[in-house]
Amino acid sequence: MGAIEVGDPHPHEHVAADAALDRSWRSSGIAHIERILLKGFSADREVDAVVRQFLTRLREHH
């Protein structure tokens, strides 16, 4: 199982919270976590590519 989290534009302020959330998700059985900042993408196709790569990793590991 996996999760994609769409983050806000100030990730450095949330590192500790993200780590705590990762631990919680992993304890719940979510093994693959991907975080993306939409601000860093110039086109929908770039977001689509990240999602496709994530789904490929999930298929390879299950």
C-alpha cells in the first residue's frame, strides 16, 4: 500500500511533522510514501509522471 501527499510550499517548516506522519502511516501498513509540492511543477504532465512512477514502484514491490 502507498500514499501520495501533496505538500504546501514551505516543506522545511514541516520536517518533524512529516517524519511523525511517516511513522504513523508505516505503522498502519503503508510502506511507500511520496511527497510532492505542486509548486515545483510547471505542467500537469509532470505531476502525472510522478504519479505513474509511484504506481510503478508499488506494482514492483507487491
